Amino acid sequence: MGNFSKPTNVNNAEMAFGVKAMDLMPAYPDIPNEFKSQDNPFVKWQQKWFFSGLERKDIPKSKKGIDQNQAIRHLAAIQRSFEPQHEHKEAGVAYLASLWFETPNS
């Protein structure tokens, strides 16, 4: 599994078109099962973002040493990609968000 302790710089084209999303997240089997559950607060947050969009107030506080904008851009590139299956995208975004952000408000 790659190093996902910090988000990657994602350029505008990568973010807009969701290219290389598979390189931006762990393989599905490497994602902990808790992020494959609808009860997980980060999964709920990902679903809200995917289906309704996020407002600035919906973005949780980033953890120490994490650039919030860079993290959102990294996650947005995954969200916008057609490459991963939806379940992989959902779990991947939720898992990475848990590494980079405080628990979101539901």
C-alpha cells in the first residue's frame, strides 16, 4: 500500500477530470472494513459530498500538518473519477479523509 499519510499535490486537470484516481487511493482490499460501512461518519460525509456537494462549513478541520486545500483537491480528484467502482471510491475517500481530517459533523 502506498504512503497516504499526507495528500498529494493534484493539478487542476487531475482534479477536474479525476485522472490517476487509482494512484491517489489504496487498493480496495487495503482499506479497513470500517470504511466500507454505511454507519461510518466519514462514509456519510463522502456520500453527502458525492450526492449533494459540500459547502465550506461541511469541511472538517484538518489534522495537524495537513493542508486542508490540498487534501480536498486530492479527494476531489477521486470523487470525480469514473475509474474506480463506486464502493471503492466511497471507501477510499472516507478512509483518506479519516487520516487527514477530524471526524465530521453528521
